[in-house]
Amino acid sequence: MSTIGPNSSGLTHPISEPRLTETESKICSVLDEVAKRYEAREGKKVQLRIAGGWVRDKLLGLECHDLDIGIDTMMGYDFAVLVNEYLEEHGHEKRSIAKIATNPEKSKHLETATMMVLDMPLDFVNLRSEVYDDASRIPSEITFGTPSEDAYRRDTTINALFYNIHTRSVEDFTGKGVEDLKKGLIRTPLEPFETFWQDPLRVMRCVRFAARFHFQIVDEAKRAILDPRIKDALRTKISKERIGAELDKMIDDRAGRSTAIKLIHDLGLYDVVFAPPVIDTSPRGTTALDGELEPVEDAFKLVWIMEWLLKINPGPVGQDELAEAKVYQAEIDLGQESLLAQTCGAAFADHLYPVVTTISSPTIPQILFKDEPFPEKIGTRNLILTGMIYPYRNMSATVNKKPVPAGSWILRYGLKGKNQDIDIVTKMMERQEPVRHIVNTIQSTAQSTYLNSEEQSRRERADMGMMIRDIGNIGNAIIGKKWPCVFILALGIDLLPKFDSLRSGILDDESRALISKYNAFLAKAEAYQIDHCFAWKYLVDGKELTKLLNIRPGPEVTGYLQRVMHWQLMHPQSTKEECQEWIRQNSELFQ
């Protein structure tokens, strides 16, 4: 085992002795006192260590609020009870302790106790040793382990570090964790093939941390991942939900999404993570496939472009979000940095943002939807996800006699994704051509000198608004204020032929013109005050419309309501009475 102190030197990537916050230091003191009191009362020694990600992040100078307390000689729940008793005796309110039972399918191999200590969530779990058989990634035997045994059963050396609460020092039982953190390397504590064979999900975790920190996976680990036996084990021994959960974490990380998809491709894992549709024999199953997979490299290219576009106009965040958003990267993408220097603050790109940022007009009746806490995060997530499955754009499957885009099939049946993600990604891909058409139309109109009449402006506003409404709603679900994502995706796809020059940091006139074209649509939607029109109510609803027209309710009423909304968009300040009068005078439009 090796340790580090505050004067470590000769680093490739700068790390330092963990600097604990005041609260973290108090927590360590409390836990140390509880352990000492237990030893004095029971005559048994208990050692406490903060394990894993917290240690890694602290050494990299990052904030981390995920404290896992490893205990060497007792169960986590039993120690949590002692902590509660100690805090009560010292004037703190008694806190509830949640006992999380073992759930091997979700990587919970030991019972965990969770509780709040000094307003921070702590997980208490005993250190463990694991024995595997060849048939499953679930350990066949789990026992109390030493710190060394616990360290060696972890996925990577940089995640196998401990912080000894009693000595206030970092412990590196593999002897490689600190050095790998300095050098920016992803390495397994044990021999890579054995590590991945025991639990193939560790392959995904290696990719995730390599992408997150822009670290390099060592050659021995790469060779093991490329071994067909490991690839087959990941395909057959790991549930799709678990693969999807790791992919979610890669997407939700604020750095390295394009690196993640590139590693997935380079390591031969794309058809495992994004396994294509397969035909089955069930009555309502997948009965046919059509089309072909396009170059997988397109996924990396599009996600890389998305990362750049999404950084041009970062949204307003609070101090807590700023701390959470801080990321560590061993390498900086110079191409993206150059592009950002040319586009951040530039007028031709000032409306490229994944969600609507304005406030809706109080004078226009609107449907009230439940506020989303992080619409930008959801929009960004689905842009990245769409980019990752983009190679399947020309492929479809027939499910229950209905055509389904291959990407949607993969998200629903392969990765077992969330319905919201599936619906939004499907809508994003389906609306690419209509979006491209209207953006080009608006540009052509702007360049025409004879179409700048007030009537033309009203029609333009209405056409744009109908497109926004079409994108903003999916049945009973809502894309809502995230509708600009569809335009950013279309821009990213249009920029794909320019990828090589863009990655070199070159923004030529053609690329600027493309950005300006899409930016102009988003800016005009805001100027027309239709960026919230996805939520506008009909001035005359379906029931009222059938009475005015003296017709029976039927499916055609939906189309009639579309004409009503088109008129509303042309006359956004009009009243219900004016709309009713227009309907009476133009009844021939509703036949």
C-alpha cells in the first residue's frame, strides 16, 4: 500500500491531498469518535474509510457529495445506529436510517445503510471480498473483506482509493491508483481479462471514466475489451437495463460524451451497446427489418458537433450548479476551443440554445404544464442520445405490423429507455426534413425584396408557429420549451460534411452561413413572440367549432382546429369573438 501527503510532486496531472470542507471534516470527526467509543465499550476495533469516487474526485480538486463509508468489521446498518445514538447524545435530531437490501441485478451485492449526517447523505457498507463463477456477473460468494481485498475487486485503480478517517490520509492498496490518477490512466486492479470476465459491466465503467476525465485506457485493458469472449459476455451476461444505466451516466456527464461514443466504436462495442433490432416470432413482435446501418463514425461526429453547439450559449446557473458542473479533463479539445472562441458572443449564433429562454405572454391564454426542474438537461440529453443512434437513421423495424424507426426500437426494446426519451428522440428524427424545409423557406423569404409585406409577415409567423406546435407536442406528452433542440439537431446534421475542418477549429464561410440560417429562425420566433405557441389554447375549441359550423363531431374537426390555430398565429392579439366571426365568414374553409 502507498499513501500520499500534501507535498507530492512530479505529477503529470496535478493532484493534491484531499481538502475537506468544514462539514466533511466534522463528519470525519464524528465517525472517528463513534469508532473510538465502540472500541472502548465493546473491546472491538472498527476501521472506517471513505471509499471510491469521493477520494478520486477530491484528489482531482472536484467537489463530491457522494460519501461511501467502508467498514471493516461490522454491517453498515449496525454502525449507522451507533452514529445516530452519538448524534442524539450531542443534541442532534435523530435521523431515519434507510436499509437498502442486497439486489445483485442492480449491482447491490451487500446491504447498505443510508442516513443524513450533519445534512450530508452517507452510505455505510462493509468492505467485501467477492468470488465469481463463469455463468453470471453476480458473485457466487461475498464475505467481509480487508481493505486490500475490497480495493482489488473494484473496477479501476483510480476508483480503488480510500481515505482513512482516523489517520486523515489517502490509502492506495493496489499501489497504482494514485500514479494512474497522475498519469491519466484507466487500469484494472487485477488482470483485465479476469476483471471483465467476472463482471463485464466493468467494461462500460472503464469507458465512462476514460471519457469523463479524458484519460487513456491502458493497452492491456483495451486488448481484453477487444477479446470476442468479453464482448460476448457483455452481450449475454449483462441486462440491457444495466448497460442503459451506464450509458445514461455517460450522457449525463458534462464532459466526454463524444469521447465515450468514440471509445464505444473503437473498442468494437457499438453493436453491443446499441444492438440492432432482431426479428422474433411472437405475435406482436418484430417481424421485419428494412434499411441498413450507416457509418458508425457519424455518431461520434454528430455528438462532437452537438457538444460544441451546446457550449456556445451556456444557460444561467446558480452557485450550487456551478460547483456541480465543474469537470476535470486531462486533455482540452483544441478544435472545440477554437470554434467556441469564434462563436461565443457572436450575433450569428446568439439564439442557439436547447430550450426557450423567454417568458410567455400574459395576454395569450395558454395550457399550463407542470414545470420541469431541468428542461435544459433533458433537451441536451436527448440531443446527445439522438446523435449516438444517428447511424440507424435509415433503418426501420416492423413491430406489431407497424413501422418503427430502428433508433426508437433500440431505445425501447434494447436499452429499455424511458418513454419520454424515446418519444422525444423519435420526434427529433422524424421532423428533420420539415425543419430543414421551413428554415430554408424563411431564409429565402428574408432574401426576397418583394415579400416583406405585413400579410407575408403574418403568414410567415403562422407557418413558423405551426411547425413549433407540431414539434412541441407528442400526444399527451410534451416537448414544450425544448422544441429548439430539433433545430439544433438539424443544424448539426447539416454541418456533418464540414466535420474535418470543424474539428481542426476552422469555421469557414459556409459553416457560418449554416449557423446563421438556423439562428435566424430561432431569433425570428422570439421576435414574433411565438416561441411559447406550443402551449397556446384555441380561442375556439372543438365543441364550440362544431356548433358554429353546425356539424357533427368527427375526426375532421382536428384539421379544422389546425386552421383556427393558423389564423390565431396570424392574429395573435385577436379576441375569441373576432375568431368566431372569422369562422362564420369563412365557413367554406371548413368543408
